[in-house]
Amino acid sequence: MAKKTGIFILSSWVSLGFYRGTKHYDHDYKKECIRYEERKNNKYYTLNKPQYFYTHCVGYGLFGILLYVNPITAVITIPKEIYRLEVNIRGLNEEKEKDKYYEFF
């Protein structure tokens, strides 16, 4: 019974790492789109329109898995998860718009 519980906890933690990685990529993509829209009519900036790539999103997710599985970095991510839990419980939606919410550490 304890073995199944451990496997469930580990797989949930790994899944959370993948989810956080993909959300980090989504947030970065949104920031790039906003930056592009602000500067697209300015003749002094030559920005390419941002493209959303699923391979990059999966890559961020895999990086999140590596951070959450590694015992050293997992200890560092726990306080960040507590912060995110508090933001969600208290309904602080303005915090979700900040870069700090999406960073791994």
C-alpha cells in the first residue's frame, strides 16, 4: 500500500513539474505577443511575429520535470508551490499576471 502511495505522489509531482513548465512557456509566449503588438508599427524595431511551437512547449515541460524530480531543486520548488497554492486559495488573480508567479524558483 505504501509503495502505491509513493508512486502516486511521485507521478503527481512529476506531472506538476511538466504542467508548470508548459505554463511558463505559455506565459513567455504571451509576453512576446504583447511586446510584438506594442512595437509592430514602430519603424525602429524589427521584430518577427512570435510563433507558438509545441516542441518548445514540451521542452519546457520536460525541463520542469527535471527540476521537480531532482531532489536538490525539488526542495527549492516547494516554497514556490506553497506560494502558488496561497495565490489560488485566496483568489489573488492579479498575482497570476506577474512574472514571479510563473518562474520555477
